[in-house]
Amino acid sequence: MSDKHIIHMDQDSFFVSVEVRKDPALIGKPVIIGGTSDRGVVASCSYEARKFGVHSAMSSRMAKMLCPHAIFIKGNMDAYSKASQEITEILRSRVPLIEKASIDEHYIDMTGMDRFHGTRQYAHELRQTVIRETGLPISFGLSVNKTVSKMATNECKPNGELDIRQHEVKGFLDPLSIRKIPGLGEKTFMKLSDMGIKKIFTLTQIHPDQMISLLGKNGLALLQKAKGIDQSQVIPYQEQKSIGTQCTFKADTIDVETIGNLITSMVMDLGFELRQKKKIAACITVTIRYSNFEDVTRQATIPYTSMDGVLIRKAKELFKQLYQKRMLIRLVGVRFSNLVNGFEQIDLYENSQEQYNLCQAMDKIRRRFGEKSIMPASVLNLKI
């Protein structure tokens, strides 16, 4: 028996909600956030658009065919990042333990606090505070662990609240489609469906050894989730978590082209690390050390991302702002901070799908052959 009280809070159609807050005339209309050309991609859509079959990651061309009267908005990741920070600050100031799982969702561990607060009522009041102070809709699920609370949220959205007690977990999960299990991908869904396993109840009847033979160690983890078992902890949110790297030149240099290529290489390595850890960053810092050992640093807040193209452009822009003295440089450093868990939201630009696919293809090669197995030609013969 679990005595945990885990709240999962998730924004409803987050990107769309931010746009609606800015322009209330969009209320009740089918709104699609994403690239507007045929090669663009849907990043988010309103519930009104979803009724026509539109969903995230769908091509804009298909979305237009399904919902020709939809309102397309290219989107503003900077605005979405700022709105995300608003919500995080409201929540973190009112709860004992919070994890920022992605740009639009949080886990809150209220275990032990039920002696002082009725957890269900407190979660309700917390949700109302977010809605009142930000004007953005939010839903929550409350249950005994992260998996069940997230699934509860998904079932009560939009604009909902759902409390699943320990004795209710099995009755809640069993009738649901296996698609509802967090982390279950399309290939696994198809494999299980082909075996006639479409409901969670059916999945729970399979022997653990058979799940391991079918799906490896992930099969056992999936079976545990289907049974409502999840021992993962709420990881405290820390704004300053970061990753970084730096390089000291063998000889001090003013070769701006070489430094630019080095920055590209450093950012790509860090970007790969972000994606491997399923992290996205909201701040980038560039540091240079002159030959007289003077350090100068500049940082910028960026929309949450882990895409190489966005990060490289910003890093080079910061270096250009920094390097004013035309003095020999001894060291260059790059750091990404304000990290949160989350998959890469496909950037809302016309060529973003190609960039995203390129990153995915390069990462696959790196995972198989090593981090330095593929890189731009400009950094192949980098000598530092």
C-alpha cells in the first residue's frame, strides 16, 4: 500500500492557451500553433481543432485538410517559456517539493502534508490560484504515484480535477487503452495490439517473464505501470542546474573563424548531451578569457530548446557581443542552464521539421558510433 500523495499538474493546450490569453478573440475557435507552409508541423492545437482529428506532430498540410477553417499561428516560444516560468514560480512558492517535468507540467509531492492540509482541497486551491493569477487553464490528477497521477490528469483534461485513491487505482486503470500508459511508444503499441492486447487489464494478465521476452527490461517496467506501480521519486526542481564545457587554446588566438567553429563543436556536444538526458535549456552563457587572464561572460535567456541550430546561433551571437577588445583569446566556454526535463518541442519555424529530423539522424549515428562520429565539415580539422 502506498501512502504517497502525488499531484500532477498539466496546462491545457499550453501554447494555444498563451495565444488565447493574448487575443481573447480566439476563444472557442480551432487554433493551430506551428509552421504555416505545407512542410510545417503542428506544435499544439486547441481542443476545437482536435475534434477534426488534428494533433501535435501532424504535418500542417494534413491539418489544413482536416480543418480548413482553422486559424494558424506561427507561435512564439519566448512567450511560452515566460508563461511557463510564471506558473513554476506560483507553484514552487506554495508546495514543499516540486519537479518541473516539462515546459507545461509539474509533479508535486504532498506526502505527509495531509496531516496539515486536505491534499485534494489544497490541490484544488492551488489550481485555482494558477488560473486566477495567470489566466491560463490547468488540470490536475492526484494519486499514489507519478504514473497514476499523470494518467488521471490526462483523463480529466481539459479544465479538470481527478483524485484516484489507492483502492481505486485498479478500477481506474483496467478499462483504459494501453495507449494511455506514459512512455508507451507507437511501435510497442502496435506490437501489443497485434497480440490482441489493447486494454490495460489484458496487459496486467501477462506473466513478467513473457513481458521481458517480448520487450526486454522495458517490458517489465511497462507491466509495473499497467498495475499502477511506480517507485520513481519527485525530483526537486532546481533552476540553476546546468551543463557546460570549455577549451583552453594551445596558443592564444584571434582567429575568429576557428573560434566560431570551436563554439559550433562545443554546442553540438552539449546539445547531444541535453537530448540524451531528455533535457531542454532556457539559458545559454558564453565565456572568454583574454590573454591577460581577464574573464568576460555574457548570457541570454532563450525559449526552451535542445536543438543545435538554435543554440549555435545564440552562442555565436553572444560571442560576437563579447569579443570587443580584439585581444588574444586564451579560453572559450559555453554553458546551458535552467534545464528541465522534456522532449524537444519542434521549433515553430518553416524549416524546423528538417532541422529536427537532422538532429535525430545525427544523434542515432552518435549513439552507435560515438559522439565524434559525425559533425559539420567546418569542425572536422579543428586544431586547437
